[in-house]
Amino acid sequence: MVECSRKTVCVKKIQLTQKEATLYRKLIEKNRVPGSWTDTNLSEIMMYLFILLQRRDAIPEIRMKIFTDPEYSERQQNTAKKYFEQNGLYGSTMLQHPDFLQYLTYFISGPDLPRKFITKFCEFAEKENKYGLEVSRSFLVMLRKSIREFSLSTTQCSKDIFRLALEAGFNKEKSLIIRKTAMKVVMA
């Protein structure tokens, strides 16, 4: 867990109940088996787990916004939820689609980045920005250095650093600047 003192910013894996943890383990284990998505039970487990999490408001609000709100979407005005809907997937059909697993995993675990990277990112953002989150030159230097140090992938830089920036309190425009800088480092 990483907490920034400026406001209650927590970038962490959510606490699962015993039942949710069992379902999640089963889902991840079965997903590793080739052809497992033909087993309708896997889709039902995923949908049921999401419903349990939503009922108890376990999913952090920012993570749901990243999935549903265009203001928090890295895809301009098209959210991930909208993407599913444009392909005719609504409600339970969307929650049972194999592509939804990546979002369920994000809802539970947060950005797919090393914990030490997340800690460094949040601590530096906090230290550099006492009066509001800005993307300073020194912050971007730290970001470049950390991306190289942790050997982050293109996917992590394009998607997960953007999500991390939003979760840490940066607005969309600044999160996109951070994402663009991260991509330049990986592509260089």
C-alpha cells in the first residue's frame, strides 16, 4: 500500500473477503489453462466476483471512473465500458466477456507496476508538489530514471502509469503528459 499525505491517496490492492479471494484465485488459475473460456463457469465466476465487489463498494471510485467516465479515459472520449457497449456487450454479457478480466484485475490490484515504483512515484509527487500536483521537470527526470531502473514494458508505460498518475491525484491532462514521457523512454 502506498499512501500520500497530501490527501488520502491509496494505490493498493483492495482487501478481498475470503469468498472473493477464493473466487479470484479460481478465476486466475483457470484462466491460465488454454481453452478455459469455453467453460461458462469461468465467465460466471468473473461476473459474480464483480457483483460481490460492487455490492460492498470495494472498488475504489477512481478505478471505476477510469472504466466508465470519459473525463478519466486515456482513449479520448471513448471509455473501456463504451468500447464493450459498441461491440454489443452490455450488463452481464460484458461482465462475462474474457476481455473484462483485465479490468476486474485492475479493479482489485490497481496499476500493474512494481510496488517500489509506485512508492517512489507517489513519494516524489508528494515531495515536489506541496501546493498542487504539477508535472515538474525534476518529476519527469525521476520518472525517466525509474522507468529504466525497473525496466517497465510498453504496456505498463502506456496504460498503467497513466492510471497511477490519476490515482495519485494528477488531472487527466497532466496524466497524459506523464504517459507521453513514459512512452518516449520505453520507445527510445
